[in-house]
Amino acid sequence: MQQETNFPMELHTLGEYIRHRRKALAISQEALASSLGIGLTTLAGIEAGTRNVTLYNIEKIFFGLFSLESSASKDKSLPRR
């Protein structure tokens, strides 16, 4: 039986994706929220799918994750000493 919520399923899917990418980058919620300039409570609510998210914050999160992923992939391609 599917649990009823006040929010559409898409919010849960979006939040799960953000959480998955953040964890893949080994970044805490606190660190990501701070680097994006959004509140920890806001990010936690988005990831949990319990908070309505603005297009502005979606853009900030995705550009921030993309930037962090790009940095991480560049770091991996650099030779290690």
C-alpha cells in the first residue's frame, strides 16, 4: 500500500536524486547547504520530499552538484604523487 502524502511523488523523486548525488560525492548536507547558500533545513526537507522547492533552489542545487562533480572528476584525472 502506497503511503499518502500532501506532496506529489515528483518531489520525493527529486529529493532522492539530490541525496544520491550528494552521497556519491561524499558531501554532508551541512557542507552542501553551506556551499549553495541555502539553509540546512531547506536542503533536508527537499531531500526528504517534504518541502516544496522553488525553481530557483532547484537551479542552485543542480548547478552546485554539477560544479562539485566536475571538480571531483578533474581531481581524479590529475596524477597523484
